Amino acid sequence: MKLSHFKYDIPEDLIAQYPLDNRDDSRLLVVDRATGTFEHKMFKDVLDEFDPGDVFVANDTRVFPARLYGNKEKTGAVIEVFLLRELNRESLLWDVLVDPARKIRIGNKLYFGENDELVAEVIDNTTSRGRTLRFLFDGTPEQFMDVIFKLGETPLPRYITRDIEPEDRERFQTIYAKNLGAVAVPTAGLHFSKHLLKRLEIKGIDMAYLTLHIGLGTFRPVEVEDLTKHKVDSEQLNIPEDCCDLVNRAKHNGKKVIAVGTTALRAMETSVSTTNTLKPHSGWTNKFIFPKYDFKISDALITNFHTPQSTLLMMTAAFAGLDLIKEAYEEAIKEKYRFFAYGDALLIK
């Protein structure tokens, strides 16, 4: 499978710059894999596609304000620092991306906040733009994160070209977000409202939660034509026993398991037993899924429309079939669906 298979052109006016006022007012393109047909619905009607005893599996990771702007010592140059991964909580060691990277060398200090509330020292290079920082902070790890929430900016994707607004901090978060640690939101979950969750509960459809802390590895550009040569950065994953119990009971009873997003889909495929049941997991995953792939757990997938040549589009194509997903994207463009993080949704069943 080649990178060029996942290239497509998207009109700029279809890239959603703002979320809708009501989460479940998004449109939903329903793709039937068995018939190859499409149906246009509203997301709030998604529960009509499923029955009591079915299980939705969602990623409850919580996004933190990972983008900081600081000043380099002596020169005062403005440097963007994107927090990627906490390496050591007590020592306040973080892997980050810096921009512009050419100005940042080992030993440099960076200052954040009007009164230099936070200081960081560069202690290592990791990639061309990657650095390891040690934050020099006199306080507890919890107090440190309080400062990050004060100084940090919601990490909206670059294709959202407007200024970041205060509402984004709440809106770029699922309503069931619980465990802090992601630098990007699991976008399929953005369509779920409290009212919709209550309707699912009333109908007897279960919600199961796992945690995959999304890092930039999910979005790192694929730079090789041969997909077998692409490596995905590891991301922290926890699948608790209660999630496994709900999923495995549904499978045993012949009910459907619906992955809410590609991150939930990939998480479940990371921890499959020899009998095709879901196992608890606490650790990391660097699983990269692209066509062709035999999925063991999920019967359906809810996802957003993804950027060209992204690993998320490749995983979606693995689930639906490449030709069918290309047709679905063409249909969505023709019908002027809203694309990407704040856009509309796709149900592949």
C-alpha cells in the first residue's frame, strides 16, 4: 500500500473553523460496507442504527493546553514550545517540539509568562524540531500543571487558521474527557452531547471507556511511499477491566461493538486475545493500521473526515476498504460536509 493512494483535494471552505453550537447537530454520513451505499443523517440520530446491548467504546483522554510561547534567554526571541510527552513527573522532564528549532540548542533557557513564572532548560535534542526540556519550577507536579493551564494555549490543529478563542478550551474536549494527557482531542467524541448519552442509556446501549493519550505521533506526516516503512511514535494506553467486560459480553451475546474514533479502534486492536476478545492493557501502543487489515473487535466505526495522507485516513480506509472510503469522501465533498476536527462525522457499519 502506498502513501499516494491517500491523497485527495479538499476545498478550503469545507475545512471547519468553528464547532457547531450543539455538538450533536453535526451531519452524519452513514456508509454501509455490505451494500456500498450511503445515507445522509444527523449525528443525533446515530442511535437509530444500533440496538440494546450494543456497546460504544470511547477514548476518555483529556486534552491539556500543550502549546506555550516563551522567550529565549539573552535574545528574547519568541519560541513556540509544544509539549508532547511527560518523561518524568518529579523531575519535570518533557519531550517537546520547538519552533523555530534552529535557534534552540542544548543549554539554552526559555522563559514563560509575563513575570517569568516558568523557566525551562534544554537538555537534549531528539529530532530535527524535538528537544527535551527540564522545567525549573519550585512546586509540586500538580502546581506545575496549574501553571501550564494558566500559560498554555489550546492545541488546535494548524488548519484552523483563525485565532484561538476562550471557548475552544471547553469545545476542543469531549464531554466525557477524564484522564489528562492528550495533545489532541479524539474528534469523533466531539459529537456526543449529554442529551445523546442519556438517550443511549435509555435505549440500553452501553458506553465503555478506555484511555489513549493522543500525541503528535498520530499526526506526524508519513514521509515514505511504502507504508510498511513508516513508524508511529508510542502513545500511552490504558484499557481497564470494566471496558473489556462490556465489550466481551457484547461479543458473546452477538451484539455490536462500535469504536468511537480511530484512537479507540486502534487501542482495541492493540490488546486482542487469541480468542479475539479484548484484554486489559496498561502501557503503550505504536500500532500502525493501514489496508489490508483484519479487525478483530469492532463491528462499526464512528469517525471524522481526516486530512489527506494521514495515518487516521489510512486506518479508516483499512476498516471500510480503500475504494469505498474514496467514494465516501467524494460524496461528502459533493454534499458539502464539514471536514476535520470541528467537522461532521462518518459512520462505517
